[in-house]
Amino acid sequence: MHADDPPTLTLAASAPAAGWVQRAQPWLGTLVRIGVQGLDAAAAGAAIDRGFAAVAAIHGLMSFHEPGSELSRLNREAAHGAVRVDRHTREVLELALAVAEASGGVFDPTIAPWLVGWDYLPEPADAPRPQPQATWRDIELDGDAVRFRCPLWLDFGGIAKGYAVDAALEAMALPSRVQACVDAGGDLRVSGPRPQRVVLNAPAQRPEALPLLELTDGAVASSTGLRSRRRRAARWVGPHLHGRRRRPAPVERFASVVAPRCAVADALTKVALAAGPDAASTYARFDATAHLFSRGVGWQTIGRTA
């Protein structure tokens, strides 16, 4: 998410609920907000601290921009031999490979060279030049050891942000009676006994026409390429690609995916932006629902609750 982009999701509450304690910190290229209701101030503050500590740990492990991150180490060293990784990095990589397989490569975590070429990502320092034909199939994962069969640049992008949202809620270890929300830009997860309404901020629509989702103990992630599109070689490109075809996803499309986990929801937004309704079986595989909007077609809902 770019700093000047409006959020793709907004909680619909017009005013803070009674007893709602919330703090915000900049992480993962966006402003992360963690809110809790149903605890006294001290307990709420301690829970929020645990949540932010989890987010900071994921940022430190999986940032593409940080040369000292574990992800950067993989890009430098995994083509030369096996690199052992933290449990969190392994879990994100396992999910990325599962979504890549389920989508037939529409989602591919090795598309970083294209994003570098389009100035969405910085070129990784000291990493070998990636082979253009490298794909997710060139990643070997054996326990906590990762090896690349050929030089490639791995980028977790939004999937790591969604995983951090999940990790924050888990680290908070809240009783079921407590209401909570972790909001990281376009990635959001809620827990607790009451539903929360979320506005889908699709571009080029009147505010009163924006749809609402009602979310209880679940996650939603949204994304679009329209707000950050760029002109390259007489065509519009955005920060999302069709992984198998190595072509830009349609920049005018907006995708919002509801799933049990935020990491899954975020990964599937990339599938939805690139493949749209054609990826119905992928959404079903992960018990997810995709809400798509594009000019000329309008809204489409595909998946579990369609």
C-alpha cells in the first residue's frame, strides 16, 4: 500500500464505541490500528502492546525493503544453498505456495523483478540477478530450510501484512467476550461476539453507493491497482500481476476477499485482481468469498456465500 493511497477498507462506526481502546503505529508500509473493547484500560493496553510486538516481529522478518530481514537473506543466499528460517517465515511461505498451487500460478510470490522494474519495489542489495523464467515451483521448502533451484526474488508483500494481522490477534490472547480489531490498511480482522460493519472503498463510486460487509470473527482484505497505476511502455501497470502470464492485473478492478484468516484473504485478493470470477474454485478451496468491482460490469460476488 502506498502512503498516499486512501484506505480500501473502513470500519463503518461513526464514533468510537464506549470502552473502546485503540492505538496506531506505522508498520508494514501502512498505519496499523489495534482496538479492544471489554477490558479495563491497563489490560487493554497490555493486549495492544502484545499485538504490536507481533506485528513488529513479522515486519522484521519479512520486509522486502529491509536488507537485514530474513526475506532479504533468502533473496541473497537461497539460490546458493539451504537457508533456515523462522517459524513465521516458513508459515507464510507455506501459505504462498499453497495459494500458488491452488490458483495454477495466478498467485506467484516470485514476481518481484517486475515490481522492481516498474518502481514499486527497490532492487534488493547484493542479491543475484533473477532468472526471468523462475516461478514458485523453483522454491524448495523442507521443514524450516528454504532453497531456490535458481536465482529469484521472493516478495511476500501483502500476504505478510495479512499474516501480521493474524499474528497480532493471536498474540493478544483475548477472552471470547472481548471485542477486538486489527486494521492494517487494506487488511482487517475482527474477533469477539458482535459483528462489525466494514465499508468497501471501491474507487470511482459515490460514497453512498459503497457496499457494507458485516464481519464476525473473520477477516477481509481489499486491493486495487487504480490508485497507484503507472504508465509503462504505452500501457497502465499496477503493483499486481497475473503470476502465470507475467502480465499486469487489470488496474481498474477492485477486489475484496472475506476469509477466516487475513493472510488467506490478502493472498486471494491478488488472485481476484488477476483472474476475477475465473478463480471461483480457488476461493472455494480456502473457504473464501470474493467481491469484485469493475467499471462496465459492476459488482460480482463469487465463492462461499455467493
